[in-house]
Amino acid sequence: MKKRKMTLTTKVVLGMIAGIVTGLVINALGLNEQGSFVEEYIVGGIFHVIGTMFITALKMLVVPLVLFSLITGVLGIGDINQLGKVGAKSFALYILTTAIAIAVAIAIAVASAVGEGVNLATEATFIAKEAPPLNSVLIDIIPSNIIDAMAEGKMLQIIFFSILLGISILMVGKKAKPLVSAIEIMNEVMMNMVNIIMAVAPYAVFALIAKAISNLGLDLLINLAGYVAVLIIALMVHLFITLMGIFKLFTGLSIKTMLLKLRDVQIFAFSTSSSNATIPVTLRTVTERLGVNNSVASFTVPFGATINMDGTAIMQGVATVFIANAYGVDLGLSGYLTVIMMSVLASIGTAGVPGVGLIMLSMVFTQVGLPVEGIGLILGVDRLLDMIRTAVNVSGDATVSVIVAKSEQKFDRAVFIDPKAGILTADDIHINEKSEESLAKVVEKVHKKS
């Protein structure tokens, strides 16, 4: 009987569990004290190096993957009007889910009275960064130098350039056929690079989770247990009720299948705490596991990673109620409506800005008259909660991608319902010997001609 090989998803889940256990053990035994061997060489050494190298490798793929995938997507749609419809639907759904997310978060936080009676003593401080004005963000969508935009990973600028380049290639017509073939080949090459890097994912996830959990400390979680619990409940309500409800309403597809196939991307997002770094995994999951055509996914995924702030909006809602109650400030209905409006606008206005969550929160606090230094109270647990809300963010990206693709008849139902579709095993990450030989012959012929 042939032994069944373990899938990459199973390995990653095991890596995450092992990382949590290892991190808790290190923290509970006090092995992570500053200057200790474990902290210096294990947590801050091996775990840090492996985790950082993995995240850097994923970030390395983001720009070329988005560039080639999005150009291929534009060429695949072939109709500029349809491209406009995909963009409009994606934008509307992302803003809608963000507004619902923060409204639900505020309702849950108010009902639970989180923050009342909290001890405000804290050594943590927070200095608010100034968020760019909305008109500046809109102007910055057009890159003055695309090489500079790629070097700095400015996603909105890369999306703009890719769409414009794709449309321009369509306008050239038949003469651009060799270029189109080259771009499609490069897109396939980039997806194979994703597969190669994902092969080491279980070990990287273990290192990332172990490092994060070992540094958090259970005491900190206990002191802010109310805030942590309410925020996690709000995030889970949004994921399992709001997002999956909207998904079922617009697609009629199985929620169970959707959640099972989202596990990969959720674990990666949880580990990296970065929607942008998770783009390669999200794009692969959405196209190969969920059946969304690349012409839609190549736009909705990077666009969602940039402006979809469901998890961040939920954090803002709960944090606002928590700090307001802690300081004894009554915001009232008008104050909470202001928070909702500000969060939705800020999700657009701060798109692609580093540390966006805390920048948006400081903007909201300033607008409703809460002390910005109150953010220092929740900074300690923000790393853990950032991991969870990033997983919610990417789930929203995938959900919107499926909804838009199905509405535009760019969705493969057979792939979606197939439990084995897009699953990676060790056998899938290898060099095909026949392909290698044929490519070597082509290269040899080119050298002989030259």
C-alpha cells in the first residue's frame, strides 16, 4: 500500500502548533530573559533569522508577482469596461465590509463595557505619526518613477502602472503577441517561485510563532484580558458571520469549503502579520484552490492587501471603546458614528502606509477627543492581535475575490469544490527532468547561433 504523503497545509499547521507550544514553554520558564542564551541565540538568533529570511523572501516576490500577474490579468480580460467593473465591485465590497466590521466591533465593545475599571498605569508610550492627507494619497497613485515605486513596494502605484501597461499592450494588437507570451511565461515562473519558497514554510512558521509567543508573556495578556477577548470575539464574528454571510449571499457556495481552503493563507497571514507579504500565498490560494480566474485575482488580491482594513477597523472600534471607558469619556452615538466614518475614510487615505493600524487609530482618537497616549496601554498586546487581524484581512481579500469573479463569470466551480485542487506536496516542488533537458537544448542552440 502506497504511503500517503503529508500535504504542505498539514505541515504548516503542525509547525504553528509546535511554535505556540515552544513559545509558551520558553516564556513560562523565563528562558527569554534579556541576555540569556535562549534569548540571544535561539529566539533572537535562530528563530529571528529563519523567520526574517522567510518574510523577506515572500516580500521579494510581491512586486514581480503583482506586476506580471496583473498585466496577464488585464490581457486576459481583454475588455477595459469589464476591468472597470471588476475595480468598482472590488472597491465597493472592500469599503462595505470595512464599515460593517467597525460597526459590529463597536456594538460588541459597548455591550461588553470593555475598559471600565482598568488601571491606567503604563510605562509604554506612543508617538502618533502624521497620516498623509487624502489628496496626497490620490496624487501618489501615479508614480513619477516606476522603478522607485517598485523598489519601495508602493502597491497602488504598481497596480496603476501594471493596468496602464496591460491596456497599452492590448491597444498594440497582434504585434504584441511575443511580449504577451513572455509576460505569461514570467507569470508562470513567479508562481513556481512561490511554490519553492512555500516548501520551507512549516519551519519558518514555527520560528515566527515561537519568537512572537515567547516574547509576549502571559502576564500581559491577563492584564488586558478583557480587551484581548472582546477584540478576538469581534474578529471571529466578522470572519464567520459577516464575511461568510456576505459570501453565501452573493455566491451560494459552501462556507465550509471556503473556510477549509482559506487555512493556508490564514496561517501565513497570522505568522507574518503582513497582508502585503502574504500576497504571493493569497494569490496562489485564490487562483489554484478557490477557482478564481487570474484576470480577477491579479487585481482584487493586491488591491485588497492595500485598502482592505477589516481587521484593523475592528481593532479601532474596540480600542476606541476600551480607551474611552478607561478614561471615563462618554462618546455617545455621534462619537461612534464619527469613529465609523473616520475608519472607513482612513482605510483609503492611509493605504500602503507602514504601521497603518496605529496611524489610523491615532487619527480616530484625535477626531473624537481621546488622548492619543492611551494607545500606549494596548501596544504590548498589539503584536499578537495584529497577527489575528491580518488573518481576517486576507480572508476578506479572498472572499471579495470569489464574489467578484463569480459575478463576472471568471470563476471555476469545479476547482472550488475539488478538495485536492491546488494542494502542494513535496512531489509538486521539483524540477521536471524533461523540461530541464528541452530547455538546455534551446539554450545550447542559441549559443551556437551567437
